[in-house]
Amino acid sequence: MESTTDFVPGFANYTVRSLHPADAGTLQTFFERCNDFNLLVDGEDVSPTSGQDIFLEAPPGFPLDEKFMYGIYDRPGELVGLLEGMWGYPQAGICWIGLLLFSPGARGQGLGRRLMAGFEAYVRSQNFQAIMLGVVEENTRAYTFWQNLGFELVYTTEPQHFGKKWQKVFVMRKTLP
């Protein structure tokens, strides 16, 4: 599925648009502002190539043209959020969210909840039946966020290696009506 169609984010004063490798520098700056997230997940600082690397991150054998990356921009045009994932993963009819991240100044304002309302409507309009994602065990705020949006725990993985940390992943799913 092509990810060039922008979806309606569900709130005013922000725009959502597809990101491409030419946006790697902007993404790098964004990731550096969000270093607290990297420390939580990986236990280390953001890599100097994170802005480029995310375009190539996918499960083995998964086609990169089925990956989506949406930037959330405020009115002045600053990247304040990222929604990244894959269409048709882990199976057809499923949309997988790999990352939903907002810069520290944009957190706690309800943007994630409103963004997801717009994204869920978009995913539904594309005939997907469910959205899945994984949350590392130390990210309790994210787990609660997704739970409050109606996502349910499907299973918990064995500890996996993330940078300098080993963490279980809580795999969650929301079936779309």
C-alpha cells in the first residue's frame, strides 16, 4: 500500500504528511529532541544515523514499500510527532504501528489520542481489520495510553535485546469495527 495519502489528523493547527528519505535530517533532529525515549527503550543515546536508519527498519523479508512514515507538523512547520509502521504486517489485513512518538513539548496535550482517531478512520477506510503494536515493558505510560484507546494485550514476548537493554514486549491489538 502506498503511503503518500495524508490522513486527517483529528485536530486543528497540525498537518500530517508522508516522510521520505530526503527528510532524514529533520528526523535526526526530532530523534535527538526525543532522546529520553531512546534512553527508556535502548538505554543509550540516539545514534547519529537514526534519521536515516528508520527508513530501512523492517522485519526480515518485509517489503519496504509497505512501510509508512507520517510526520506530524505544528503550524510553524516543526516536526513534533512521528507515526511509523507497516501495512499488512504481521499478516494481511493488519496494520502494525512500529512507533508513535511526540517531542517532549508536544506530549500530554491529547495529540496522540486525536491523531489515532484520524489514523484509525484512515486504516478502516483502507479495509484493514485491525491495528497491532508492541510496547516495551518499561514504557508503562505508552501501555496505559494504548489500553485507554481500546488496545488489548495479545501476548508478551520473552526479553528482547534493545541497545543496552533487554525488555519484554507487550504485543497489543485493536480490532476495527
